Amino acid sequence: MNANQIRAGVVAAIQDVAPEVDAGDLVDERPLRDQVDLDSMDWLNVIIGFHERFGIQIPETDYARLGTLNDIVAYLGGRLP
């Protein structure tokens, strides 16, 4: 799976929780939670969506590493087989 496919899956997981998010408006290097109004429960649901889409367990200790879209894509890409 390449970075573009991972990014598309990440955006889809976000849109599952926040359908009003326009993928074209997201900036890869900007903190995601600054761009999308997600409370703590919504963010947890997004992370669960990553697990469901990619089959990767994300430990709570790694949540801080998932700040930007680039961070998330790199993190997931490094954990995919």
C-alpha cells in the first residue's frame, strides 16, 4: 500500500466520523485537530477507524505521534506489512 492509498484511507476514516470534512481542504503538514473539529471521543473513533481500515493496533502511548496527516500516513505506513 502506498502513501496515497494510506492517506485516502485516513481521510475516509475521518469522514466516517466527521462527514462534513472536505478532503481537499486538509493540509498534510498542519495539525489535524486544528483543521477538523474533533472532540476526544470523535478522535478515539477516528483511531478505531484506522484500526478497522488498516488492521493495525495503535497503542494509546502512540496517539501523540498522530498529529498531522503526514504523521499518520508515515506511522501507518511503517506498521503495515
